[in-house]
Amino acid sequence: MPATSADPVEPAAAPVRVTLVGRAGCHLCGVAREVVERVCTDLGVGWEEVDVDTDPALVQRWSEEVPVTLVDGRQHDFWRVDEQRLRAALAAPAPGARPADGSAGA
């Protein structure tokens, strides 16, 4: 995929919670990228973009649904990204995440 003017947040800066699976030349992928980038930047959440056509397993699984948005490794949306729904999903802690105070919780 071509480089974007604003690259995804580096994993060292924030844990990657969002993966955008797309392909070069996909108009909907560009629209999805804008939404994912805006939401993740606003929330300080790491994200990455993967080209579906680089791996036969990805092609088999996702080719008909690109762009696909994964949150914490689970399919969240495909074809279109609902910004409010993505924000709500990212407001919840990542699975296995510890509370900010380091406690184990109740």
C-alpha cells in the first residue's frame, strides 16, 4: 500500500489495538484509513495497516470484505468504518489489560 502522509502510530508509542486490512487502489480503504487514523490519533491508540494481497491466508479470509477493521484481533467492521462505534469499542479496555492503577480489579 502506498505510504500515507501520516503513518500509523508506532507500536513503541502505543500498543496496536486496531488493524486495518485493505489493498492498494481500494477507494473504501482510503476512506476507512481516514476514519481509523482520526479516531486512533484522538484516543492515542496504536494502529497498523496490512495489505490483504501480501498473504494468501489474508486473501482467503478477507478479500471479499476489504476494508476490514480489527480491534484487539477481532473483526469489528468491514466495507465501512462507523466512527462512533469504533470510538466506543476503543473506550473499553483491551482484553487482558490491567487497570491504570495496576490493581488486579475486583
